[in-house]
Amino acid sequence: MSIFRTQNLPGRTVRTVEGLEYLYFSGTDYLGMGHNPEYLDFIREGLDLYGSHYGSSRNNSLRLDIYEETEQSLARFVKSPSSLIVSSGMWAGQLVMKTIEAIVDSKEKLQYHYAPRVHPALWGNQYRSQKVSWNEWASSTVKTIFNSNTDAVHLICTDAIGSPVVENFDFSVFEKFTGNQNIWLIVDDSHSLGVRGENGMGVFSELHTRIDANILVVSSLNKALGIPSGAIFGVQDVIDKIRTSPWYAGASPPAPAFIHALNQLLNTRCFENAHDILTGNISYLNKKLGNNNAFDQSEGYPVFCSHEVSLFGHLLENRIMGSCFAYPSPSDPPITRLAVNALHQKKDLDHLAEVCNQFYSS
């Protein structure tokens, strides 16, 4: 695996310590927030207002209003009844998994159903890796639940979209559930929040509307939205139960300057504007790639994956840097991954398409 080092934050390009410049098609900063001037101004404003950090439990007797104000803004953006901001997406998932027994008020009757390749954020009790396709797993899970003891409480844990290999998941299979309050669908939306759904609102609203089950969505905010923190979305009473957990009370919150910036970004429609640009870039690249079926890709999604490891080297020779490494564990096969962001210009996409088409036609 090739390792490159830089002393500069990558955007549409990246410069290595050796002084070589590449077009940058990697990472998860899909909306280009790392170089967004409005965002940078909001962070400076937040630092002036709140300093560098807030050294306290959020359940302390003194509360900093910006957290709850931003949670309300974030819930409106996602169209969720309520949200809870925590220090990272990984902790959002683990916090749910650590408190789920108290949330559902059960322990012995819990049955866990883990999707294939589900992100480690949702790994919890009884986790076992699945070797089948997502569709096979989902269909089998529905049958298992229908044939199970009626007193059992079922926890279905899955990502919203496949990663690192892009894979669409058809959640309509879970629409078969009707009126069963013992079913919980827990979804990690980290790779689609800010990218998929209306204006990048993610999957919560669609799942909450279509599926008659208890819906909990967790997400990193440090991908498309560019905020170093995480969030949990659900109905108010469930969020309140998580908020009273010692796992939540004992954890430090994210820096308030970034939460202030998030609130401003949400209220000024900055994310929606960047989302429009990103959507245009994805559509443009797809047209330039033509009928090239070499990539695992989803309509409207900014990531293009190839199982051809040698594509990575071909791109480097043409001054394009994607990524190619084993994920999430060292034993997993490496995937050549290309990520489009809102900073890319048409000339960047033209060059990428030309080099990819050249590789697959040779």
C-alpha cells in the first residue's frame, strides 16, 4: 500500500511533502466544507464566542445553549423529531448499542440482526460477521422475525449505503412489518447524510415514513457536513433516555465553536448550496464516463469504486490521487475508491474521466 504525506489540507488538489501536486479524489469531504469560506468564518466566530472547548458534561447543572439550539436545527434538517449531538459518529453508534437494553427495557428477549459489512460503530452484543449479500440477509431477517417468539425484541443493525464498496440497500423489504413495536431498525447514515435525500437530508425521514418500526439513525457529522462530531436521530422519548445514560453523561461534548458553525451552516442553507454543486459534478462525471460499467456506483452518490487495484497506480501516473487500502480490517481486500466533491471543477472531472476511460479501454 502506497503512503503519501502532506502538510496541507486537501481540497480539489493535494500537494505532497515532495512537492508533487495531484488532483484529489479521495476522502469523505463530499461537500468541500474543509475549504468553504463561510464555514471557516463561522468557526472563527464560534471561537470568539465560546473559546476552544467546553470542559464539562452536558448533563451538568450549567448548560451551554448552543448545543440544544443546534440539535433543533439539525433535527429540522433531517426531518427527525429529535436529535442528540455527541463527540463522534463512532461514539453515536456505540452509545446507542450500549444503551439499547435500557431503551427497550429488555435484555433476555433481545435478538440482534447484524447486516453484512455493517460499520463497527454498530457492533455490539452477539455481533457476528455475515458472509451473504445484503438482500439475502434482509430477506432472511424478515422471515426469522416473523417466525420468532412474539415476545422477542428485534434489533436490526445496518448501514444506509454500502462502504467502502458502494452498494444500494433496498429497505422496502422491511415495509412488511406492521404494528410490531418490538422491532427496532438502527441505521448508520454516516456515508449518506449531507449527500443523499432531499438537499442531503439523509435517510431518517424516508425510513420513519415508510417502515412501521422503531427507527434510530446514527451518523458521523465529520464526513459531508465537515463537523468533528456525531449525532443520533429518533423520537423524543428515546433521545431523552439516551441523554440520561451514564455513557452520555460521562462523555465530553464536541467543541462548541464547531457546533456554533454547524448551526449557522444549517440556518444559512450552506449545505444545500454545496449539495447542488456536488449533484451537478456527479452527473457531469457520469456522462463523461459514458457506459463504463467498471465502477460500483449509485445514482447521485459521489463515490466510484473499482476492484482493479492497478487503477490506483495508473491514476497516480496521471497526477490523480484516489485511495486504495484495506478497510475496515487489514485482511480485507483493497478497493480503488474515487470520491467527487463540491470543489471539483469540470476540467478536473474531464481529466479523471479521460484517464479512467483510457485505463479500461487498454
